[in-house]
Amino acid sequence: MEDVLIVGAGPVGLMLACELSLAGARPIVLEKRAEASELPKANGLGGQIVELLDHRGLLDRFSAGSPFSGRAPGFPFGAVPLRFDGIDDIPLRLLLIQQPRLERLLADRARELGVEIRRGCEVRDLAQDEEGVTLGAGDGPIRARYVVGCDGARSVVRERAGIGFPGTTEAEGLLFGHFKADIKVFESLEGEGLEPGWNRRPNGRVLLTSLQDGVLIAGVRAPGGHTDEEVSLADFRAAVRDVLGVDVPLGEPIWMSSTVAQGRLAERYRAGRVFLAGDAAHLFPAGGSALNVGMTDAVNLGWKLAAVLRGRVRESLLDTYEVERRALGERTLMHSRAQSAIDRVEGEDGEALRELLGEVFAFAEPARHLATLLHDSGVRYGSPGASNDGGRGGSKDGGEVVGRFVPDLALEGGARVAELMHAARPVLLDLGGGAGSEALLGDDWIDVVRARCDDPPADTLLIRPDGYVAWAGADGIEEAARDWFGLATLP
């Protein structure tokens, strides 16, 4: 019997495969496509996943050749731009990387870690019992102790596991595509009152922008737009003309798609031995959060699943995946629906709403709050067996960091916390001269690191493999380590 079968070799499935393999599990990835897609469905990553790539020592590799990698100078919230210039402590990080390159790099990393990727292997059926899960896939059945559906919005895994996917579908259709075009196309359209970005007209909105030389990115949102997956160049040009009243020289299409935005959240992220991650678990109607939330789903689940498979922790630890990640999915769905609503309101009412929100968002605190929402939705994790109730505090000076993503402290000698996390293992970071760390020195899973830094958040930080602080302070450190990382045989 296999350890874990991951259905779907997109960014979420491949990220999960890497995390499981790092933690000592043996995943197999099943992908129905015979070849990797070359469609640039996404043009970058924004949010906590950029920090997590840094935690795994991958950020330099993934950002090589990127036009931008770093803290966001600004970001759209719906149709209202956020500007972060002059505002301290903005958490939101961006990495411009097209999805085909992202998938290639993740697949390369997975293979380096010994992951098997089976392409042309379509999953048709699923059945589970107390011991494992059997998938009807490829040439015959394949069995594993756990299955994770990373197979997108139309997830076969979700459907066969009997998990509902309630939500809403917007009335507007979206045409989207990349075209080979001279970037001077913008100059030719200046006389029509068009500019880079979304151009709003009474009949809809048209996006015209570019992230690389020679490639025009265009989009059309209009009521009753196309909803089929296939779209012709003639359809695309006609839709642009219907909204703008003029023809736009789009150029030769690189790829085009037609879709309708949806806001959906799976009723459960887990059904027995079956889990969901990424678009199989959630769809967001706006905001560009899909890859960030999906890939961080994978990082949250990977170490927990591997720890259970290796007998390190009780199987009940897997319940924290749904508790933690579904709460974040709910919050992301909330703010993405708000963004969609801000964008949808038309006429003078819409103009007034967006103008007023632009004034509010120019203040530092609203901008910082929205940047946190976009980065990780501001969710604070609790303790095992608890809801997301704000987490448990450690020492009085470290309680605020518990349940939060660990700050990348600058340690003595020029090291950073991110460099301690490359192996995807728990880390006990002793910043106070040995307080609390002695008891865990004999553990063969937890890395104990003694260091110094200016203004530490607590004397001791117990950091989960996904970068979240499980505990802070010396008192209670052994109990927290047992809760999160203790062997399944512990009382």
C-alpha cells in the first residue's frame, strides 16, 4: 500500500508532494494530463507562500529572472488600488512567475526528492475503508493510506468523497488571454481614452496590461459573457469591441479562456482518509488569492500527514488541517467577495464607492490591515483539539506570536529564521540562554537551535514545520511539544 496519492500535478499538488517527501513520506502524484500545461493561467504568487518558498530555500531559484520579487509596493483590492509607499511593516510579498515555469520548478524539486509523477493517469472512482483508500485510475486500481484531491474546481476526488461544494456563480463572464503584440499598442489607443489596467465602460470592463515585452494581457468582463471553455479570437475581439466601441489590435493569441467567477467553499476539507486542497476546496471570485491559499494548504497538511504516517503523532492531529485551513478559506472568501462587489457596482454609485474607499485605503492602518488579509487573511491558529480561538499564550512577552507565522528574525552572525526551516522540521529556537530547551535536546525530530537577536519576541519559540509558532516561552514548552510533535504512544 502506498503512503499518499495526490490527485493533480498543478502547483498545489506538486507543493504537497515536496512537503511530504521532505518530511519522510512517499507520495505519488497522479495527473490526467499527459503533458504539463503551458498555459500561463497565473502570472505570479502573492502572499505567505513567497515566505514559505524562502523557508524551503527555494526562493532564489524561483525568483531567478523574475521581473519582481519582494515586498509589494501596492496591490489592487477589487477595483481600488492599495499603495504601500512609506508604510512600515507591510507583510504582503510578491513573486512574478508564470504558472508553467512555477509548475516546472516544483516538478523538478519533487523529482529531486524522489517523488513519482504519473502523467496520463485519470482518476475515475474512489472508495475508502478503515485501512486506506482505493482509486480507480489509469490501467487499474491503486491503493494508499491517504488520498489528497488537488484536482481543481471540478474535483473528482471531492465528488466521489461526497463532499458538498456550496457557493455562488457570478452573472458576468470573463474572457482572458495573452497575445503576441507590440507594447506600443497602448500608444495607439491613447486617443480612445484607454490606459493600462481595467478600463470601465457602461457595457462592461476591459483589461489591457503587460508583464513582459511582446505579450499583451487582455480581459473582458461583461454581463452574459461567454461561459464556455473554448473561445475564438473573433469572439474575443467582438467582446472587446462591444465594451469599448473600438477595435483593439490584440495580435496573435498565445492562449485564451472563458470562465465565470465563483465563490465556493467545500463543506469539509476531510472525509475520513480523503483530504482536499487548493481549488478542490475553495474558489475565490476575485483578489488573486487562489495559488497563495492553495499552496499554503499544502504546506499545512504535508508535515502533519507525514508525521502520522511515520507514527510520530496521533492521527487526531490531522483534524487541525480542516480547523485551521477552512477558517482561512472562509476569511479569504469573505474579502474576495467584497472585492468582487466593489468592482461590480456600476454607474455613479460605483464611482462614488470606489473614490471614497480609495481615500480610506490611503491611510496607513486600513492599508496595513488589507495587506495582511491579502497576505494570509490574518488567521491565528489555536492549539490541537481547539478551534481557531486565538491560540494559547506562552510567556507573557511571547503570547502575541503564538499561532502566528514566525517573524524572520535577524540572528547573530547574519543568519535568519527562514534558514532554519529548510528541512521542514520542527524547530525550538532558544533565544534566552537555554530556558526550556534542555528537555527537548534528546528528541530526534525537533531541531534545537540556540541563538541571539535584538528584541526577541520571547525567550523560546517552538516553530512548526509550516512556519507557525506553536508555543513561546519556557513554561509549558514540553506540553506544547508533546501536543504538536509527540509520539503517538505518549499519554
